[in-house]
Amino acid sequence: MNICVIGTGYVGLVTGVVFADLGNEVVCVDKLEEKVALLKAGVMPIYEPGLEEMVARNADEGRLSFTTDLESAVRKSDVVFICVGTPPKEDGATDMTQVESAARGIAAAMDRYKVVVNKSTVPVGTGDFVREIIETNRRRNVDFDVVSNPEFLREGSAISDTLHPDRIVIGAPNQIVAMKILELYAPLERPMIITDVASAEMIKYASNAFLACKISFANSIANLCEEVGADVIHVVKGMGSDARIGQAFLQAGMGYGGSCFPKDVRSLQHTVGKYGCTFPLLDATIETNDDQPQRFIRKIEAALGSFEGKKVAVLGLAFKANTDDMREAKSLDVIAALLAGGGQVVAYDPIAMENTKRIFPQINYAKNAYEAAEGADAVVVVTEWNEFKQINLERLKETMKGTHVFDGRNLYDPAKMKRLGFDYVCVGRSAASISLNGGTPTSGVKGGASSEIGGVKRLPKETNLATAKA
């Protein structure tokens, strides 16, 4: 099938290359000439594992191309995907400028029947909005249909999410056009949900808002755990083991960020107000998330006394691991607070430092975590990169001047950190916690009873191992 993808951001580029990899002829369009030139040269505008190799392979085999010529791309295609940016406005509403521009371009170029697919995350009613724009501005009286096909990609695993989605949602005006999009996705052999356009648009926002709610709930539980002496890792493990709840998105930390959750939750909040409804749970989700990094910063300041004159190493800058995306990254809050308080910041991230330099050119950047921590009064871990999970803590301790480690992602065992001599502060845990990563339980195991910690059954000390094996 001939496909046109408008927009070469995360959604557009990944969508285009995956459809090309499935054997379709795909043209990706972007209005930025410099960006298109780089893509033609094999230089990716974003970091996404596996993307560069997949783009190169499909471009070499002639199934994937890039252009600024929207008109020719639309005319060549049977299906046109709108994958442009939909940034938030000051009031939380979605800025539809790029969607409108894409629809006008499609209208001007249409020379025969097309299926126009909204894949950008857009408010309910966008299908009608796009249809009206095309009907008003088309130069030829040719028919078309507008479909909603929301994406559910996670940055850092976008290709895998596209190839192996939990479900594919197709919101269409009729079964005939729905089957055309279903045919496009058929090689993936994944569950398909076919619905009306408005419901498909709502599914995307409802899904992201619910996941954001889980994150804020976990963080609120973590905050309470700190007050009562409980361990949030144990708590959310117990919660998530209930099949009705599940483990996903229950990790306590510094709150959600990135390009989707903050924007989508606020957009849904705006839609709720627009239609005169109330959604207190959504309001509380946003409020909790806004306060979570500030709460963590207050803990850092309380432990250090003040930021004045302190050298602090910030490990991790991107909003999550395996991406260079700095949108709504919690590192920005931490760095801003440190600088405002008179602190000196040395930062390190495997991928996102170049993007951070555009925001904070005045701070120092290191080649690795140990260089960042050299002579530091404190280390703040913000992003859960694997190299931070596996860091040599003894070496880190020797490198630092101080002993404070503030872990916003709960990467380390509090008991181990205490044994190594760190003043360790994390989220919802204490040094008295039982390790879920192979540590020896210190409480809750008595007499002949056994315990199960982290999915591993542990026998009491007095158990005869020969008898146990038998």
C-alpha cells in the first residue's frame, strides 16, 4: 500500500519506518528542509533504540523516503497519516495549528479518494474538525474518509510497541474504511478494536490519564510510607500482584514527565471543563504530580542544610531512560532549584546532555557518572539508566567528597547504602527495609515459618537443608 506520513517526530518517524518494514511504500513528509536533509543522510532527529538501523535498511531497499513536498506525497498515497505535534496551550488546551495545516495541505493535494488518519494525540471532535477543513479547502470534488488511529508508543521502546502493541484502535465512520486500515495492520497479528471516531479519540486520553493516575497514586502511597515506616517497594509489589491492579506504572519516584502524560492529562482536564463536567480525580492526579519533584527537592535541601556553595552531581537528565527527551524532565526542576539556591551542578546523562545544554548552558557536564561525582557534596539520581543501576557504589563513595545520595528512582537497596556509609534518601523507603534484591530478611521471619520475598521462597535458618531438598 502507498502511505504518506506527515510529521517526522517520534510518532511519525516510527510509524513510517515500521509500515515500510512491513512492505509498504512510505513517504515521510516534514516542512523543515534541514530535518529532511539529515534524514536522507541517515541522521536521526531523535534517539530511539533500533530506529537508525531500521530507517537505513528500508531507505536502502527503496520502501522509505523523505521529502518536504507534501502535495506529491499525498497524491502518490492511498492512506495519509497525520502525525504532527499537538503541544499544549497555556490553559491546557491542545494547540491544533499543525493538524489544521496538515489538513489544508491534504485538501489542496487530493486528486482521488484518500483515507486520512489522525494518529496525533488529539481531543475528541478532531475527526470532524479535520473533515470540515478538507471539505472546505479541497480543490477537487473527490471523496475521502477520516479515521482515528491513536498511538500508544513509549519513548525508548517505540519500535517494539509499534510492532507488538497490546491493541490497535481504529475509529472509523463505517466498516468499509475500517477494514482498509485493518488490512494495513493485519501483518502484525495483534488485537484490533474497531469503534467510532469519537470513542477512539477518547480511548487515547482515557488510557494515558488512568496510567498517570496510577503513578500519582503510587507516589502518594510512597509519601505516606515515609511517615509510617513502611516500604513502598513491598507495598506496590503486594498491590500489583493483584491481577485486577497489575504491576505496571506503580513505581514510586519523582512523578511522570515526557511529551505525553503531562500534556494529555491537562488536555483531558480542559475538555472536562469545556463540556461542563467535573473530574476531581484528574485534578488530584495533576496536583500530586506537580508537587512530587518539589517534595523531593525539599528533602535534598533539608538534608544538606542549604544549596549554597554545595557541589551536586545530577545523574540522569532525560525524563526516562533510553531517550534524549527533556520535555517535562524532573532533572530540570532539580537543576533549577540547585542553581537558585547557589549550588554548583555537574550533570551526566548517556544521551541527553546535548539537549540539556540548550536549556542549562551554564552548568558543567561530565563524561561519566564518576567524573560527575568527583568532589561532590551530594549525588542526585534522576533517571533510571541501566548504567546507574549497575554503578560501582564503592568507587562512587571514594570519588565523592560528601556522603549524601538522593535517589529519585529507588535504584538502590537502602540497607546496603547504609552499610557502605552513604546518607541515602530515596522515595518511600528507609534503611530498615528488607531487600527485595537478594538481601537477608531481618524481620518478619520467625520459628519454623517461611517467607517469600521478591518472589523467592526463603526457608528459616533452623531448617535442615537435606530434609528441605527431599
